[in-house]
Amino acid sequence: MIKNVVLQTTHFFYEKKITKSIFYLQDSYNMFEMDGEGKWNAAYIPFIVPFTIGQFLQDDHEITIEELEMRYTTSVTKGLTSRMASEVLERDGPNELLPPKGTPEYIKFARQLAGGLQCLMWVAAVICFIAFGIEFSRGTLGCFDDLYLAITLITVVVVTGCFGYYQEFKSTNIIASFKNLVPQVKIWKYRKCMVISVCILGQLEANLGLYLGGCWESEPQSKTPECTHENPLETKNIAFFSTTCLEGVATGTVINTGDRTIIGRIASLASGVGNEKTPIAIEIEHFVDIIAGLAIFFGFTFFVVAMFIGYAFLEAMIFFMAIVVAYVPEGLLATVTVCLSLTAKRLARKNCVVKNLEAVETLGSTSVICSDKTGTLTQNRMTVAHLWFDNVIHAADTTEDQSGQSFDQSSETWRSLARVAALCNRAIFKPNQESLPIPSRIVVGDASETALLKFTELTIGNTMEYRERFKKVVEVPFNSTNKFQVIHELEDPLDLRYLLVMKGAPERILERCSTILIKGQELPLDEQWREAFQTAYMDLGGLGERVLGFCHIYMNEKEFPRGYKFESEEMNFPTSGLCFAGLISMIDPPRATVPDAVMKCRTAGIRVVMVTGDHPITARAIAANVGIISEGSETIEDIAARKRIPVEQVNKRDARACVINGGQLKDMSSEELDEALRSHPEMVFARTSPQQKLIIVESCQRLGSIVAVTGDGVNDSPALKKADIGIAMGIAGSDAAKNAADMILLDDNFASIVTGVEQGRLIFDNLKKSIAYTLTKNIPELTPYLIYITVSVPLPLGCITILFIELATDIFPSVSLAYEKAESDIMHLKPRNPRKDRLVNEALAVYSYFQIGAIQSFAGFTDYFTAMAQEGWYPLLCVGLRSQWENVHLQDLQDSYGQEWTYAQRLYQEYTCYTVFFVSIEICQISDVLIRKTRRLSVFQQGFFRNKVLVSAIVFQLLLGNLLCYCPGMPNIFNFMPIRVQWWFVPVPYGILIFVYDEIRKLGVRRYPGSWWDQELYY
Amino acid sequence: MSSNKEDGGWKKFVWNSEKGEFCGRTGGSWFKILGFYLIFYSFLAGLFVGTIQCLLLTLSDYKPTWQDRVAPPGLSHTPRSDKSELAFNLNDLETYLPYTKAMRDFLSMYDEDKQRDQMKYEDCGDEPTEYKYRGDLNSDVGVRKACRFQRSLLGPCSGIEDREFGFKEGKPCLIVKLNRIVNFVPRPPSSNDSIPEAAQYKVRPNVIPIFCTNRREEDAGKIGEVKYYGIGEGFPLQYYPYYSKVLHPQYLQPLVAIQFVNVTMNTELRIECKVFGENIGYSEKDKFQGRFELKLQVTNL
């Protein structure tokens, strides 16, 4: 009697060398349901706690069992002694993965406060404090302004720091909340095993009928006691931690536990340091360095100039501080973070959860996507694709929603074939799923039978009841050794014959047949039909499909009367001379959206490389199906076959496509791999191990590509980590993969990646716009100080006012640019070259600073001089006025009309100037945000009001500006004065000038691409 | 800023001999871009200067467009000192020399011989009278005459007889003026309600009264008698309005001299002087608007 032990959802907590038995293991988080209480019976697992000091699988899988016993002072049959076991436990600790050491929260927070720009702000604050201290001790009036500013600066740093910290906290929280969705390893099971491992001895025989499977792939793989490969990861006699036993029983010796297992290593490797910086992080760092450098440069230059002109040291220091405050874009980092998190949110709605905010942009610069096949490109669901009967190949509907065409079902042969397919099948639907569409119902059974069951359910309907009508008498289960299955059935009441149906590998089935069913007629199976069969079999196999043959026989009622005792083991019934019914082939069909998505990638200049563990033929078929290998592309082998020449003589450059299997890949040097990737634009890697994925990723990166990698298995995590952007599958992905990845696809769908790419490119464009917008106003903030120091006019713009521009009024508009639609079809452009296409390039900075910024400065000064002149201070009088203007004791300073002003009156006039300058910058910034909507197109083409957020941001900015100006109490709190309405309109012509000038710039850029104008003025 | 930096280091960036590039650009390229910026900034500068010129054209020569920051007027005094402190030792010339010098300098504007020109000055009487309007600001009358203000009106504080302005005797003088504002006519208080009782005696027609008293309660009585010199012991109205620097170049503000004749010696006294009028205001933030504070300490040891 053959026993079947089905073990699902049970985790191995140890890596062990399998000493006996064969067995199926499966990735822990696969599609199989986790019904909590696994049927794992403790009695079947004679674990033996291992010895491992600095050993990593070594040659454990190659040595004999006796040697293994010696090495671990254990016994395969008896296990460790309890004393030994507790010693080992004490030495190695419990068998669990330690969570990766995170950075302590306070360090994370401190880091937010110690960025390049923040440090400058600290310096500025300290200078303020010193100035306050000195002035206070001197008893100078108005010294509290410095204290006030220092406190404001610190508040700004701390608040933006908190904001950044909160963003970081939130983005790590995304994954934390996500973690709760996936089933976690249950520790209690492990403890149970722990005890068992000491007490229970291995008593099980291995000769039970077992399904055995592999551990790393999504397809179950069988495990055997024999060492099949020198690589411990490839060999079949090691079962790895975190894999699930699907079916079967085995005995083994534990060789590693906890963090010393491969997963432990991968987890610590993946979560450890060496986290590569994302392109956007590099960009921002690069740019912050420049800004900080320039701020110090400007500050220092003017410090020296001020000292030279004859200012006191303290005053010069205050100038330095003020220049730093004016020049540093305080709100920029917050803007960038908000923009990225907005996109991350948008992506989350499209099934991409972004763990690391910066990954959003990385996706946009991706130039190569290494994609898995199963589940990502395909539906991860075996589906009947073709049938062969009546000597014709019929195509079945493989679409996800059954929207395709069906085939002709009128033939008598089809009825027989369908009957065999329906009866000769052990798969059953789980109950209570009647409301679900058939393709998404859950089935208990293996992949092929599931496919067949769903197929029969779809075509003939109600398979379960159909099976009831044909009562099963005996069955010989399908197994891996003889590849066939026989079921006996009883036909309807009057007909007393038994029906034998059989399915299996087509050639095996054909061997047993003597006749073939053609159009309902049993014809002798002659050479002609055999050839026809062969052709059909080859054709279907060539499509990369899994083919099964079906046959049946009505048994003679005299020989096998009712009540005949069939013995499945003795086979006391005919198993040859049967009647061949047909072939059914199955494939895991591509997802409907994938071909489009691949096409989009192609137009976007992104290479899609398929990396799969599947058979090359299947891989190639799917690749061709989804467009990774485009129509008309040939591999070297194709060319050789077409030209009828040996493969060696084919010029490798002629072949666009290339399919490389894992075996070939192993023998290739990295140069050869690079060369292959360079010369063939369309690549498919088949039969690869996950380790080879890492090699492929590295090779792509050597070629200068930004690589996105999809993965689900635990051992994909190094590749995910290595990749510029790792994408883990949300459904099929393991925890380790999700931890290592930067992004998680909730629907496992390749098309979602393309959406991500689009969003990533958009945000890069929009960030450019945001930054350009933010940088522009630094010049009109800086120039007042420069003029103040060099020309000694009364100060036109105060530090606190600058902070209000940076952190209050301008934040919303700069963020609103993130909502801007793409200017052109960004998916028709090549991915950006990270070395050339910088986020902040020279043209952008120069255009913002020296052109738009300059116009804004002039606008500010015009308004400033207007406000001064209209109150009685002519421009020429202002020049050189500073020392008298700021003299606290001078209460009767004469203006151009001979009027005498007290100090406080002058101070309020100065505040009026601040406000006027502020208003000018605001007005110009409204114009600026409008021109930043596009870099190339005219704003009229883009549409003024299409970006609703931007419009409301402008309204908000104006309202806030009005609030600051006209709210009572502002003069003495924030140095804003209620200014005359006319002064709001003084900068308007400059705003119009900015708009018109930029339209002219864009027109030139559009009209004369490549011209000097384009080169110098396009950013 | 350029990517050249990474490739060839700074030196190569500054001068790339292979391509003949200086700071990432060839000579021709520099010429073009500098030319562009020259034109660009010339245009902007032209625009700026043009706008400012337009602005100046809109301005009146005689009266500022707005006067909302300068009015109501400030009250300033001479001598002024750091931390508004007037501290001296009457036995030590050095301690009050700066004060007396400042006063002499200030009063030199009011020297009699400077006011002789009949074309520019006229007598407005030694008694307070009504405002003296000299035509509309924008009328074609041109330069207006100014009222004379003789130093002798300030009596002992005029500096004519006593060059030390009473500092030597411990009876220091202060010269006070109301800051001038174009076209501003200070209006005397219409009722006595807003004026402290002690100061009410100073209210007279056609005069803006000024009154000094102790700032702190504890200084009451220590200040002694305060004497006021000048036309009507305040600011007489015939000197107003002021017709701006262009139309009224010779304008002399009326002055009031305040003398503390019986001040308590060797004590720091806080004195507040205030002018009163309909359109005279005071502000918490501006300690010199319509009033001022003074710390006075006369030492005789």
C-alpha cells in the first residue's frame, strides 16, 4: 500500500542535509494557502541540531552520512543527546533570524539635523547668538532682533528636520504595515521542533510515495538524498530554511540554524551596509554641496569685502550669516521630499508600494529591467492553450477573463477527449466558490490537473457532477516515474462496460495505443498517424507548452464484468492497445497587459531582459509572445537553421535575440557576458539559478545601465539589493525579497513597473522644475544684502522675511509643480544618462540665477526704490545712507524733502521696504511658477489652468502674502508692514517680462533645436 | 558645476589645453555667452533706470507722495547722547564740553547775521500767531520766505551770554525742536482733557505747548523748576507749515529751550518731555514721537 503524506504550509526552520527520502519543498510564501495548522507531524522530523562554527554549508552535501555524523557528533538515526542539544542551543542561540540592526531613532533624527544645509543654518544661528551676546552686553538697542533670528533659524532647522524624519519614518512604516499582511514564520512551531529534534528519532522510511520539490523556485522541485551538484545551492540534497514542504516525508540532519542559514546570511547581507545610493540621492547631494559651497563662498567674500570697506568684525560676521540665510534654499529639501512622497502615493494607488522614496525617481532612469517570467510576465496559472485532435491543432482561450475565441467543439473526438480530461483528473475545486469566475477559483491539485479541471469546467461545465456520473472504481496515481495515470470508470446504467482513461506524457501514452480516434471513428494507429502525432507534438512543444496525451478504452464486459476486482498494484487490466484521443497542451500564459507594457518599455528605450528558471523553449515562447523577442528577431540558432550552417559560422552580430541558459552562463566569463548583452538587444536567460541573476545584474551595471530587477524568492534578495532598484512581488514575494527591495508590486504585474517608470520620469522632470523655481528666488534674496553692504543703502530685505518666502509662501507652489503633466510623451524618450543628464545642470542654475533671478532682483529694487522715493527718500540719497539710517540715536535724519525722521520711523520704513521687496518676489514667483510649468513647450500649449493644484497654490500664495502684510500686529512680530496697494503692482511689469522672456526662450528652443540658443538656454 | 571637474580635475577644468577651453568653454564660446549677458543686463539695467526715471517723474519736488511713516512728528533735542543720558560734573569742563559744543554747533544755524537777507527771511513776530500760509505747494510762487528765529529768544539758553548754556552752574539747558514735516500743521490741543493738570497752564492760543516732568514717581519734586524759553514757551504756529527743502531752503524751525534751574544734584533723574496737540501722537515703539525721555544727572562733587 502506498501512503501519501501531504504536508503544506510548514516551514523548515533548519537547513538540513537530506539523508533519506525525496521530497517537495516550496518557497514559503507562495500561492499555496497558509491554513495555519500545518499537517506537519513532528514524528516525521528527526532533526539533529548542528555544529556550525564559521562553516557555511561547506561540503556537507558532498560527504557521506557517516562523515556527517562525525562532523556534528550526532547520529542520523538517534539525533543529538539532550545534553549535547542544550549545549549547542546555548552556543548557537535559538534558531531564529535576528532582525537586522536598524539605526537608532535618535541617530536618524540627528542625521536630519546635520545635513549640509542644516549645518550652515546652525552656523548662522550661532553667529546670531554671538552677535546677540556681544550687543546685549554693550546694551545696544535692538539687539533682540539677533536673538529672535537665531531662535527662528533653529526652529526652521528643527522643524524641517522633524518633517524629514517624519517622512522617513512614514516610508519605513509603509513596509512595516506591509509586513503584517504576509504570514509570518510562527515561532511556536520552531520551538516544538526544537524539542522534537532532541527527543524524536528518525524512523521513517523513504520509500513512501512522495512528491518532491525544490526550494528556491516557485515551481516545486524534488529533493533526493544524492548530491547532485557541487554548489550547495544547486544540489538536491539540502533543504533550506524558509522553504515549505509541499508533499512528502524526509529525514535529515540539521547543519545550520538561525542567522547562519542561507536566508540568515542573505538577510544580513541584504540588510547590511553597502546600500548603494540612489541616483536622485547622488543628484541632491551633488547639488547641496554646490549650494553650500557657493553660500560659504559668497558669505566669505562679502565678509572680506565688508571688513575691507571698514565694517566692524561683528557686523561683517552678521553679514556672513545673513548671506548664508539668504542664499541657502531652506525649503528645498522639504519640497523634494514632498514631491517624491506625492509620487509614491500616486504609485501606491497603482499597485507599486515604494519603500524608499528616492526609488521613485530611480525607476524613471531605469534603462534595463531584468524581469522574472513566472507571475510577473505570466499569469502564474497553468492554462490549457492548445488541443490536438482530429489531426488539427485547436487553440484554446488563454486570456485572463475568457474574452478570447473558442474552438470548434462539434467533433465526436472532442467529446471523448473532454471526457478523458474530465475523468482522468484528481483535482477538485474547493467548496463554496460558486460565485467566483472559474479561472480564479481555488483548486486542490497540481498545476496541470488544475488547468485541465478549469478547462473542462469552462468547456463542458459542471465537472464534479460529471465525475459523479462515471463512478471511479480504481485509480493508479500519476507519478513521476511512470508518467501515466489510469482511472477506471463505470459508464451509465445500461452499458455495463468499464471505461479506462489514461493521461500522461504523450510518447508514453502513444506507446500504449493501437488505435486513434479521428472524427469519432477508431482508426488503426499506422505510421501516417504516428507521424501526424509527432508533428503535432513537436509543434506544441516548440511553443514551449507542456503537452499531455490522452487515451481511453472501453473494456470488454465479458472479460471485466461488473464487480471485477481491479488491483492498482498488480495492474490486472489492459494497459496497452488503447485508443488515442488527443493531445492537450498547457502553458502559463502571459498577462494580457504585458505585451503592451513591453512595447512601451521598448519605445521608452528600456531593455527588458527575461531571467527565468524555466526551460529555454518555454522561456523563448513567452518572450516572443510578450514581445521581449520581437517579431522577426532571430537567435543565432535560428539563423543557423535558416541558412543551414553550423552555429559557429553565424555572425553573432546578426542575431538580435539571444537565449542563454544557465549552463552556458556558468561557463561564460564576465567579459563574454558583457559582450553578449552588448551585441544582442533582446536577451532571455533561461534555466538560471537565482545566483546567476546577480551576475546578470552586475554585468548590466558594468555596461552603465540603471537596472531594475524583479524577484520574489529569498535568494533573489542580493540581486534585488544590488540592483539600482529592486522590485519585489507583493503576492509571490518572500519577506526577505520584500525587505531587500526598494519597491513592491502589489499585483505582481509587469505592467505596473512601466507605470512606475512613467511616474519616475515625470517626477524627475517635475523636480527639475520645482528646483529651478526654488533656486530662482535666492538671487533676489541675496542681492539686497550685496547692495546693502557695498552701496550702503538701507536694508531692502530682512532675514526673517526671507525665511517667510522660503518656508511659507513658496513651498506650496513649488510642490504644486509635482502635479504638472508631462510636456511630451516621456515614454518616447531614452532613459536619462545619469552621468550627463543631471537634475540640476549648469544651464538650469545659470538660467535661474543669472536671468530670471536677475530680473526678479531688479523688480525688487524697483519696488524698493519706489517705496522709498514715495515716502521721501530719493534713490541717490539712499546710497551711502546706511550708517546714519541705522544710527539709533539720530532722531532727526532728513530725507530728500527736508523732513526729519526719528529712528523708529525709519525702522518702520525699512520694514515697509522688506514687505515691498517680499511682495515683488512673490509677484515674480507667480510668473516664475507659470513659466516653470514647461521647459520646452509654450505655457499656452500646456494649458494655464490644467494643473488645478498649481492654480490653488498661486491663490494660496497671494492670500498668505496678504495675510502677512495686513494682519494686525505683523509689524512688530514678523516685520511686515501694511503696504500701499499700488506697490503690489510695481513688480507686475517685471513678472510679465519674465513670462514673455521665457516664452521667447522656449520658442527659440523649439524652433532651433541644437542651436546656440538651445544649448545655452535649455535646462 | 560642470562635469568636467570629475573627469580631469580642477586644473584641466580651468584650462583645458587640448580643446583650448577655459573653465569649460572656448574663447569663442565665452565671447558669445558674455556678449549675451552684456546685452541681457544692459537691457535690464536700461529698463531699471528707465523705470526709476519714470518713477522720479511722477514724484512731486515739493511734497512726498506719502507721509504715513513720518507723521506724526518726532520730538528731537540737542544735545543728544548715547542711551539718552545727560550726565556731567559741573566742576569738570570735560564732562559737559561735548554737550555745549553740540548746542553751539546746532545754534549756529540760528545766528542773527545769517538771517539778514530780506529776500529770504521775514519777521513773524515774537508772539505766537496763526499759521502762516505761503501759497499752495504746487503754485508758481517759487521759493518762500522763512520766518526769522532769533537766538536771543532762548534767553539764558541762547548761548550768547552764557557760552556754557548753564552747565557750569548746574542749570543745564536743552534745545528742543519738533521734527519738520512737509505741509504739516500741528494743531494745538482743543481741550484740556488729554493734558495732565500740571501742564495745563502751558496751554495758550497759537502755541504747541511742551511740558517736562518726572518720568518716575519717586523723582517727584526732585527736578525742581523747569524754565521754558522761546516764543510762547512752546512751538508757535506762525512757523508752520513747512514748504519742503526746495521751496523753503532757509526754513528755521521754532525752538524751545528748557532749563532745569533747580535740579537735585548727584541723583539720576528721569525726565519726560512731551508736546501736546490735536495731531500729535505718541507710540509705544517710538520713544521720540511727540515726546522724549532723558536721564539727567548733575554732579557737583
